[in-house]
Amino acid sequence: MKLGIHAYAWCSQWSNDTLDLIDRVKGLGLDFIEIPLMCLDTFDAAAARARLEQVGLDACTSTVLLGDTDLTSDLPETRRRGVEYLKRCVVATAELGVTNFSGVIYAQHVKPALHPPSPETWELSAECLREVAIFAQDYGVQLGLEPVNRYETYLINTCEQARTLMKMIGQPNVKIHLDTYHMNIEEKDFYQATMLAGADLIHYHLCENDRGIPGTGHVDWDGIFRALGELQYQGYAALESFVECTGNMNTWVWRRLAPDGDTLVREGLAFLRQMQAKYGVPGVQPGRA
């Protein structure tokens, strides 16, 4: 398993001004950085790739859809913008030299919905993502569906729902991205949800229930790592905590959850590595990202 962190631990928008975070993440002993693609206009894939290769760090990418790119919109032009935006994200991911792109890529993040999604809504999302997935196959990119809590989406809140949409899309490069912060609200059992993702799990956000330092709250870390050990999980797992800023997306963090981002990483990483060793979850071999 590769242990990393989301760049939002320190910044609110990725640009060439934040390239030094790659060095910072490497210096903290992490295996990769998760780079947000919310602002493609400021994303310089060549510069980021060069810095990643220079310091010897791996990466993955993620994003969320907004109102003007909602794949479940009743407006065909909005759905088309969503498909084209996701395709641009796929290209950016490939240009970065990495293969995993995930997040809330199936519907608008924090959509002001007044009723549950209809079967037609699910079909709209599946149809759009099928086109993106087929496009992504030519670039060797996998798409990860991230279930988030009921306050942030009306479509996919659980791993089981992610599996449903996966089957509807029907493409082999569509996978699952779990997040313990959201699972703490929506799942009945961390172990069972992780096992349900199984071999299709490609990314995991390891967050405490308050998005603070892992190991300081009530997330069932034993259940999670027992499942990861049984699965012999070798994919990505990132700390996704927002300490120093809230920036260009709603993080709903109104108080300091750790002294600073570096402290969160050091203490959280130490805890997660202890759990990794306890349950025999594979780690990255020294000298390899």
C-alpha cells in the first residue's frame, strides 16, 4: 500500500506556485501526493511531472463535479461540459505520468437536491461515465468512484451504491475509491465495506471522523486494516485532512484540527504505519515510489 496525502492539506488550489509541496511530501516520508484537478487552467502537467521525477515521488489525481459540469443535470449541454471536463482531467492525469483519477465524478458535489435520484438519473450518470471510461482506456487511466456522505451527494453514499454504478457503466477501468470520513456516516461496518470494494479498490482516503489526525477519534481502524490485510491491498491510501486552509471547495472545517499540516502528517503517518504492520498490509519497498 502506498501512503500519501492530498495537497489540500496545505493549499487551496494547485499551480506551479505549489510545486514545492512535492518536495515537502517526499521529505515527510510519504509515497505519493494526491493532486487536485479542480482548476485545469492553472495545472501544468509537465512541470509537476518533472518535479515528481526529480524528487522520486508518485502521484494520483482527483476532482469533484460542480453545477456547470453535473452529469445528472436535466440539461444536455451541462452533461456534455461534464464529460468534456472529465476527459480533460484524464488527459492531464496521463500527462502527469500517473494512472489513477478519482473523486466525486458522477454528479454535482453538494447538489441542492429535493428528492432522491430517479432511475433515469442513474442512467444519465452511467451513460456519461461510460463515454469517459472508454476515452480513458486509450490513456491507460483508471476512474475511481468515491462515495461521499448524504450532505455532499444524493447519488453514491456507500460502497454498495458505487458497485451498482460500476456495473451500469460496464467498463473494466472503472473502480472504487473509499473515504473513511464519509464511511463513518454512511456505512454500517468499515470492514465489510472495504471487503465489498475488494479487488476494485484503487484509492482510500484515511481520515479521522472529524478529519483530524488518524487514530485520535473513533473510526474503526482495526476493521479497515484487517480488511486491507486480507485483501493484500497495494493501491493508494491518502490522508485527506484540511488543516491550514479551506480554499476553493467546501471543507466545512471551522476549527484547527491539528497544530499544522506537517504535524498531522507525522503523527497520522506513524499511526497508520503501525496499523499497516499490525495487519500485514503490504508497503512500498525502500527506494520505490
